[in-house]
Amino acid sequence: MRYRPAPVLGAAFILLPFLSASAGASTIEALFVKVTPWMWFEYSADGGANYVEEIVGQYRWTRTGGDHAGPPQGEFFSFCIEISQNVVYQQVHRFDVVDLADAPQPGGMGVGAGMGQAKADLLRELWARRIGDVVGPQTAAAFQIGVWEVVYDDGLSLAEGSFRARYPALPEVALAQSWLDGLTGNGPFAPLMAMSSPEYQDHLILVPLPSAVWGGAVLLAAMAIVTRRASRRAAAAMAL
């Protein structure tokens, strides 16, 4: 990958592994309602040798059960992170809630089980920067295309590498590329997890941290800043 999360931000999100560990064994049962907003587009997962036409957009769900505590509840949305499997309209699916780095499972289409931390952090940054821009079919498609580029390629170019889109023929593909070009690896990062299943398509979901956990993360970040400043002062004093 071209980008890595900055070490300083790692301190602020040190509690994410705690959330992952507690949520990893929990489940969500949800009814897949529809994809909306959506568009058609063509993608290739083999470097442009073959293209597949696919609906791309925002997946809509209604939660029906599972022992995962906290969000998402009721109606919620997701984005696909596994193009080798499917979900079924108007059917209840059961997913494990897992750390994003451990999804998709089993993978396929050139991707092994688990995308790894670097790609997971890129998705967290993409979500934090651009989810507010998803307001219609073109922007929903652009976001989903960007997600697939991160998961299914080792770069961030929709015109090169394993995963490709019909770039730049479609406006949403060009928009997705501009969003990918804006990723720096420095955040901000959204608290994302994955709904994962060996039988069904894995999905990217927002799992907001409880306020107490956010408070702990902010405190850790503040402590890291204070420690760095104290270290600089000590170094300056020694230099006198």
C-alpha cells in the first residue's frame, strides 16, 4: 500500500483492538432490504482481462436479532467488501461482527482471508472523509467503487492493478478516484467493523464507540501529546 496510518494517530485509536476483541464473538441478524441509492457499472478483478456488470451502491438493512450489543440497531446501511459472494434480497442473514482487518472471509477474487490492518485503516479514513458526501446514486456508487479498490488492489488507482473500473468513462468512477487520491494515511479514522459470514458477502459497517471508550481514547491521545512535549523540553534542557 502507498499509505500507512501515522504513528501518532495510533495512540488515539489504541482502544480499537479492545472493541474488536469484545465484538469479535458477537453476531448480528439482519434483513437485507435493498440497495439504494445505486447504479450499474463494470469492474474487473483480474487486471482488465474480464469485466463484470454489477449494481453498485449503498446496502440497506433492518436488524432483527443477534447478540451484538449497541449499534447498529433498527435500520442501517453498509457497503460491500466481498465481491466473490452475495446476499439475498428480503432474507435474514446472520453475521459475525469482526475486526475490519480480519474481513472479508473467505475472500476470493485474488484476495485472501482478511484484508489486513493497512487496508482497514484506509477504509476507515475513506469513510471518515467521504461518507457525508454520499447523497445520491452517483456518490453512493463512487464510495462503493473506492471501497472495492482498497480491498481488492495493492494501490489506489482504478485504471491500474488488479481491480479496475471503466475509468474515466463514468463520472462516478472519476469521483471515486479523486476520493482515493485524497487519502493520506493520517486520518481522520472512523470506528468501522465488518459483518462477516463464510456463506454470505461481508460488509463494512459503522460501529460507534461508547462515549466512555471515546473518552479513554481522547485521554490516551492527550497523554501522548503531553509525553512528547515533556520529552522535547527535557531534550532542550539537556542541550543548554
